[in-house]
Amino acid sequence: DGDTVLLTCVATGDLPLSISWSREGNVLMNDSQRITITEREIEEGGTAFIRSILRLCSTGANDAGVYSCIAENEAGNDTATFELNVALPEGTTQVVLHPEDLTVVPDGDTVLLTCVATGDLPLSISWSREGSVLMNDSQRITINEREIEEGGTTFIRSILRICSTEANDAGVHNCIAENEAGNDTATFELDVAPSEEFGFCDDEVSITSRGNYT
């Protein structure tokens, strides 16, 4: 956790030859913040190679998984896979988010955003939207937190409930979990669309992020 990882893929074949990367089926692109992909053509003994290096900086639990390196030319393609495990120091807070993609809900509905965390107590969870802290509002917004135990493990579950959703509720919602070891954030991107686009109304949409604090 927090280290830099280099995954290297070397391919040979008829040019032009391209290499792409994916993690758990999701295509990876250059990200100047943490992820960079560099590619270079090299020649040895009269044979041309393409070398691609995927660099992951400040690794966290969300970086764990199966990475695929896909080499492709006109003749076809081939794939090499890497399985990456990220070990977390004792006491570290970490959020693993499901689902990762944008969630769209109809206006007027009720949305439940749920964060579940385990780890060293005391452990607190707070919520924000677009950087503004969210508090209990008896009119539309409520936050409920509960300590539960399963199989000898203690969990903290926090539920943000937004009733009668409207356009102003759209945006990035953050669940921030914190204990003495540190903190981490799970992000929900919520979009509110007119209910007629869905063909139904008065439903309750539930989204869960399960964080693992070890």
C-alpha cells in the first residue's frame, strides 16, 4: 500500500503492433496523477520489440486485481495477465467502492447511499456533497449510523437517505471513514434525471459501498 508498481509487457510481431492495458476488464489510460503508460520500440538481434510499462503510484486496495496486457497487430492479438495484490498496513483505513460507475436516479425518488466499514475503533463516518458537509435534515436528508457485529467482526454502517430527490442533489457524494490510523474516502457520483425518462416513479434506490478497515 502506497508503493509504486511497474508492470512490464514486451511483445514482438509484425508492425504496426500496439499494446493496451486493462484492469478487471476496464481499459486503463494515462492519468498524470497516478497512472502512466509508456511505450517504446526496441531492436535486438534484428528483431523489433514493443515494450510497454504500466506505472501505478501510491497503490491502494482499489488497485488490486487482474491486469491484462493486450498486444495486437493485423495477424491477431494475444494477452498476458498479472494478478496484483495490495497489502495494507495494520490499522489502515480503506474504502472499496461498489458500484464504481455513475448512478442515475429519477427525480422525486428516495436514494440510500450506504457505507460499511470495519477496523480499529473508534471509527467514524461522515458525508459530503461537492465538498460541502452533509448533516441530518429532518425535511429531506437523514444520516443513520449503526454498529453491528458479524462473526466476531465489528462493522460501522452509515446510511445517507435523500428523500424526494431533485436536480440540486446531483453531484459527487463522498463517504469519509476515519480512525486513529488515518482516513479514506469512497465516492458516489449521483445524477438525477426527470422521472418520465424512466417510466416509473416513487421507487427507492439503494447503493452500497463496503469499506474494509483493517
